[in-house]
Amino acid sequence: MLLQFNRPHPSLSHEGDEAAERVERRALAMWPRLDHRALHRCHGDTGKIATQVAHRTKMSRKQIVALISD
């Protein structure tokens, strides 16, 4: 009997591991005091990363997404 396992964080078709790493590195380069573990848990999702960054800056989420997206 085969069991089907659901992935806890399904990968997005338009963003691979490399793209996620680029977004995380770009965010850390601009805001070096961000928690790198928390960024890694975002799996390269620019919206989630923008939410974390928005707590540290006066920039809007849209502006942050524009800065860190590919």
C-alpha cells in the first residue's frame, strides 16, 4: 500500500530553490539584522519576507516586494 505524503510547504512552480536563495540574500543584504532562520522559513515567498521587513522599516509591503523580487 502506498502512502501519499503531503509536503508541508509545496514549492511554487515559478520559484525554485535558487530563486528563493537569491530573494533571501537580497533581503539580508538590505536589512542585515533580519533573522536568517525566519527568512529561510519563508521559502522565498516575497510577500512573507516583506511582512517581516515591514516591521523594521517605514516602507510599504509593495515597495519591499519590488526591491527584493527577481
